[in-house]
Amino acid sequence: MKKIRFRITALVGGSVLLLLLMIMVGFNIIIQSKIRKNAEISINNTLVKAKESTLYSPEMIAVYDNDTPSANGDSKVLYTQKEMSIIEWCEKNDSDKICRADTDGSSYYLMSVDEEHLEGLIISWYGMDFSGNESDIESMPDLSGQLSGGPGNIEYIIIYIDITGELDMIRKIDIVFIIAALVIGVFGSTAGYFIGLKLERSQLAQKKFFENTSHELKTPLTSIRGYAEGIEKGIITDHIGACNSISRQVGKMSGLIEEILCMAKLESGSVKLEKEQLEMSVFLQDCLMPFEGTVLARKLNVELELSEMAVMADPDKLDHAISNLLTNALKYAQTQIRISCGDGTVIIENDCEQLNNEELAHIFDRFYTGRDGNTGIGLSIAKEIIGLHNWKLTVKRTGIGIAFCIKCS
């Protein structure tokens, strides 16, 4: 039983972490796919000089042939360090189609246009013939500031888009995702731990409840069996007294079983209310009437302060709830009971022994066992029925004992 809290802790924490990590992976796949798609659109539109706007503005690098002065010498004269790294990557890899390049800590989408296809690019851009020599280059407009005034013949052009900034941003978002996953995972695990602890306590309470209930059922059964065997063997001759005792024990068993069945119906949600208008002052007096014998036998003082108060309620279900509250109040009252109603509130108060904080907090718990070992579920049933009416049942300490308060609005 003690392992439940740890299983729930691992389950909740692991589920939260797994879910957030899956979201992070999905986010990365979708965003990087969109970056690639937008980069491809931008490069393709550049090749045909499309007028439609795109997310990126590609840059170009003109790579000159080996006959060009300085091409085999100091390349810094022609290219920046970034451009040199891109050119070197293209020389080592196939880049005649749009591809991604990662070099010197930066990332790009690029495509190289060789001499065979270079004329088509220039024609699409400028509508002019192109031979690739210096005079043609000088006569045509600037291609992103890279092609005009070149020192010689162009071997190929590299069209590229720098996506380093976008990837850096994705990495930062990933870090946020991971931190959030860890934090939420810790909170989820903590919540799971306490939920598991509560379940363990609930299971322990249920176990204790059923053990005590079994004992309460076993006691009258033993008594009934004893009387039956005594009558059968002729030991008991007072048959009327024996039958009365058996009847009392059967009534005790029947009441406990009915309460258990009622709780099961309430938990299943199969209980439906059939409401009608009731005058609460009259209804409370009707509910109190069956307890007159108990009141007289225990010589209890009953004070009634009943004002007119009309409510919409199911009379049978409400009678069950009020009767359970009265049963509890009469059982633990020492000398008096006060019943009042008015302004949308019903109060049933008695002068019982003061309850401690734990007993007060768990008084409506279904399987809570009190200080005297009683495991009745009558108060739980009363709270459920009151809740079905969309009312509220609470308990509080008073100057003489405790009071059950029903808010009917």
C-alpha cells in the first residue's frame, strides 16, 4: 500500500516530462520545417526574380575561376571570412540543389548555380545575354552587391540564406522548454506524491471501516445464532423475549446494510431528485417525530426555533439526510438539542463533548472511525444528499457543543 504514493509520483512526474519533451520535439520539427520551406521559396524566387514578397532576402557570392587574379592568392581580397567558409563548404559538398550547410558555427540554406545555368539566372534577372566575361559583369546591375565590378570570369554563384539567428532562438526556446518541463515535473511529482498519500490513507480508512463494519455485522449475527440455537435446544424458554432481541439485532444489521447500499447508489450517480415545495418548519417537526421515544428515554431538552421557510427539495431524500443528522445529534447529546430554521439556514445543535480539530475535519469522511470506534456513514450520506440539492452542509463548534448548518441557497 505504501508504494502507491511513489508509483503515482513517478507516473505524474514522468508523464509531465514526457508530454513537454514531446511538445518540444514537435515544436522543433515544425519550426525547422517551416524555416526550410521559407528558405527554399526565397531561393527559388531569387532564381526567377519573382516579385512576390518572401520571409528571407537571400545573399549571393560570385566565385571566380582560377584565371582570375588573386583567386589562388590572398582570398581575403575577394571574400569575407563568412563567404570563404561557405565557398569551402560548397567545394567539399554537392550544392547544386538547395541544401543546409553548417560551418564555422553558423547555419545556412544555400544553392550553387554553375556556369551552365548561370546565363539563365542572369537572363531571368536582367533579360540580357551573358558570356561570363568581365565586360558583361561590368555592364549589368549589382547582384546583392556581389557581382558588379568583379575581377574576372565567374565560375559559379552561391545563393544563401543565413538561418543561424533562427536556430539560436530555437535553442533558447528549447532551454526554456526543458526548464519548464523540470519545474512542472517537480510540481507534478509533488502533487502526485500527496495524492498517493491521500489514497493510501483512504485505503487504510476503508480497510479499517470494513473491518469494524464486519465486526458490527458479526456481533448481531452471533447473537441471533445464539438465540436460535437456544430456542432449538430448548434452553431458552422465553420465546417472546428472544424474538424481540433477534428483531433488534436484525434491525441493526438492516440499518447498516441500507446505509452502505445508499452510499453506493450516491457514489454511482444513479440517485435522482424529485423536488417539490416544502415548508421547512413543518418538515423538521415531522422528521423529529420518530425520535420522540429516544428524547423521552434520555430525558433530553429539545428547543425549537422554527420560522417559515419554503424550499424546493426531494422530501424522501431530505428526510433521510435530516434523520441522519438528528440521529447523530441525539446519540451524542448530553442534555439538550436545539433545532432552528430561517433565512435559508437550518441548524441542528447539541451539547456533546467538544471535538478536536482532526475529528471536526473528518466528521463527514465516509470511512473515518471516531474516538469511540464508531464507523457510521450517516453523516457522509447526509452531506451527499444535501450536496445533490446544491446546498451546503457544514459543522462548527458552539458554546455548548457542535452544530450542523445547512445552507439552502
